[in-house]
Amino acid sequence: MTVTNPIAEFLRNQRIMIIDGGLATTLEARGHSLDSDLWSAKLLLAAPDEILRVHLEFLHAGADCIIASTYQASIPGLRKHGLNEHQSRELLRQSVSLARSARKRFWEDPSTHAGRQRPLVAASIGPYAAYLADGSEYSGRHSIDDNRLRAFHKTRLQVLSDSGADLLACETISSRRETAVLLELLSDTPGALAWMTFTCGDGAHLWDGTSICDAIADCDEVAEVIAVGINCTAPEFVPSLLEQIRPITSKPLIVYANSGEDYDAELRTWKPVRKTVNLADAAEEWARGGAVGIGGCCRVGPRQIAEIRKRLLSPPN
């Protein structure tokens, strides 16, 4: 069976696909406390309608792809909060259903999307470190062995690949070892399609020290990976990273950086930016560098996404 690549289909008619911004950031701006190891997935249990509203905010801001709230919603994490296996699986499906419902509501009103393509829904596959909730996605180092790592990801990946999402977003990956496990699982999951995006601590390496070129080359060999790139990385590092990966892959390049602030895992808060970055200016540079999927991650809200869309897709004067 031939599976259609949703990103390629989208890009046939639009040269840039705008990705949404930080779900948790926007929920916090709406007054929600996310001081939990479930992070934004906490509201899947407490206030799911608020997640739907944030998806709608990003769609109205111009997002062509919204990412469901499953980044931190792993089966072990949900079970730790009292859900059984069946309930955990259902909550993962509900997360995707919320994103799809937001898209349906947005698309039913023609006045909201003149000239737009029907947006995509991606289901997030966050790293094992997101379950630990200790900030170790920004080191790439944890003690779990490959068999346990595979077991951690397998069920969620299977559930989400069959959830009605257009694709999976394997994101904020900071180690080559976890990349290999995810690539193996994607290859073994019929019909699975995903992008794979990495978080980097400098302009050349994942947080575990792996060369970004090696990580991208690993992904380039797997047909189920339909796009590759960078997310939750300081904007200042993105041009160098794009320069290195552009020549070694023919897959579409995705970038959704964070605001440039540093995360303090102990205090669960963000430190002030090292230097102010205008994300719309940065997005223009990323597009020149070959990125065709562009958005934001932590600390990037709907206003910035609207600015990025206006800058990249408004007709010239």
C-alpha cells in the first residue's frame, strides 16, 4: 500500500508550511499552572477544552500544522498518575481528537482560511527524558537501556500512528541512541510516517555530542521519516545547523526553535534570553537556509507565529 506523504502534498501548493508554537507556553499565558511532570498533558485530564482553544489560537494565527498535546503524555507517565493501560491509550487518542476537532472547527468557517490549505495534525512523540521531567532532554544522557527505551516508546508510537493524526512528530530528540530506537520502531510500524527533529546545544551537535550530520544521515535511510530538522534549540544555532544538514538529505527540512531562553529544570522556569531574537527575522534566514517547515517551540506564542506567517507568506508589496 502506498502511503501519501502529507508534507510533500502540502508543499506542492505552498512553498512554506507554518508550524505552531509552544502549547505549554500559551496555556501558561492563559493562566494555567503546569507545574507537573505531565506538563501540558496535565490539562488533558483537568481542562481539555483549554487545549482545544490553544490549538484554535494557533490556527487563527496562521499555523498550517498543529501538534497534539502528547509530548509528555507517555503510557508510564499517565499510569503514574493513576490511569490504567486502557485509559492511558484513550487519553493519547483524545489528545489527537482535540487537535482534529480544532482543525474541523477552524475549517468549517470559510472566512477564517481564505487562500489557506487544510492544516495538518501531528501527534507528538517526545523523548524518554520528557517523562523524567528533569530537563535531561537538554543533555541527552540517562541510564535507561535500549530494551527499556524501546518498550517505553513502542505502545505510544503504535497508538498515535493509528490515532487519525496526519503524521507523527518525533521531536526534541537529543541522543543518537534514542534516534536509533525510534527509527527501528518507525520501520516496524505499518503506515507510520514521521518527522524527526533534534535539539542541539551548539551549532553542530545534539546535546549528547552526536554530530547533527550523523543524526540526519541515520534518518535519511528510513523511508518512514518524511522530514528532518531542528526544534527546541536556540535560534542563534539554527543557521549553522541548516548549513551542515542541507547538503546531506533530500528530505524536507523543519525548524521550530525556542525563544533562546535557558530552562532551569530544578526551578521549572525559564531564564532570561541571552540576547533578544526577532523570530520573524530569524525565520526568513531559516527559509533562505533551506527550511520549508517553520514555526516555534518553547516560549513562542500565537503572536510570533502570526508574525512568521506574515513575513514568509504575505505577497510582496
